[in-house]
Amino acid sequence: IRLCKMETVDFVALLATVLTIALFSSGIETCRKIHVNKSVGSSPHLPFVACSLNCALWLLYGSLKPDATVILVNAVGLILQVLFIVVYHTYTDNKFAVKRDTAIASAIVLAALLYFTKLAGDSDTSLFYLGLLCNVFTILFFASPLSTLAEVIHKQSTESLSFLMSLMSVLSCATWTVYGFMVGDNFIVVPNAAGILLSLAQLSLFAIYKGGKKIVSVDNSVI
């Protein structure tokens, strides 16, 4: 029974790793278009910076815990996001904004690294407060598409959303939620449970605004 449980945890960890790295890799297509067009167009840089900050904090959390799955996923994610930022910086006209926001993110990571490894109290307390910090930034990161959702509702069109990415986000967050329960880590469970709800909200818009137009439902209620 113990062996079966360990195999299940390993399978869930592998699935979470594959799905999350696939999500991180979605920026490759954006950077390919930027490189081909020699321009960033209307693509913002903040998602890359925010994701790199998120990955760096979780990488620190995974290292202090330690958790090999969290370390691997976020190490790959951090490398990818840094490469995306480099590509973006190469072709943007507003290089100052990219440098400024990257510097701010780097300062936050360095401050967290110094505090939680050198200045904080015992390891359990450090891990607890670092977990809280990771949760705050992750939930903010998950909530960032809310402006896009508002635009979708206003225009009654889902052309600015990706159905595949929304579906993969649901699956990734669900897998991490299960993994968090299995290893007994609420800091993994909470933000990913929130991510499931947000991703499901995005998916629901594809049903409501099918084909770019709102589907009018028939009211079958008696009253």
C-alpha cells in the first residue's frame, strides 16, 4: 500500500510538472512572433516579469522545504521567463520600463533570499512566511487576466482568450491541488484551488460567447 501511494504521488508530480512546463512554454510562440516582426506590438512585458518573480519565489520555497518537484518546475519556468524577457527587451522601444520592472522583481527576490535564509528565525517559521508570500504573489498572478475577462464580456467575444491554454490551466492547477493535498502542503493547495476557479471562469466564457456572440439562454422557470 505504501509503494502504491508513493507511485501515485510520483505520477501526480510528473503530470503537474509536464502541464506546468507546457504552460510556461506558451511564451515561446509570443517571442517567435516578436522576433519575426522585429517588434513587440501590443504584447505587454509584465506577464513575463511577474511569472519570473513567481517562479523565483517558489524556487526558493521548494529549496527550503525541500521539494524536488517544486524546484524542477520553477527552475525551468524561471529560465524560460528570463529568456522571454531578453527577447522582449531586444525588440521593445520602451527598454527602460522592462529594465525597471525586472530590477524591482529582482530586488524582491534578493530581499526574500536574504531574509528567509539569513535573518528569519527557525526554518519552520521561515518556510511559513515564505509560503504566505508565495501565495500572495501567485494569487495576484492568477488574478491578472481579470482585465482580459472584462474586455471579453464588454466585447462579447473570446477571440482574445485561448481555449487550449485555459483548459491546460485548469488541468495544471487541479493537478497541483491534488499534489498539495497528497504531500500535506496547504501553500500549494490554496493558490492552485483559486487558479482552478479563475480558469473555469475563463472556460465558461467560451460557452457564453460562442462564435463571438452571446448565447441567449431560454428561461424555463415557471416564475
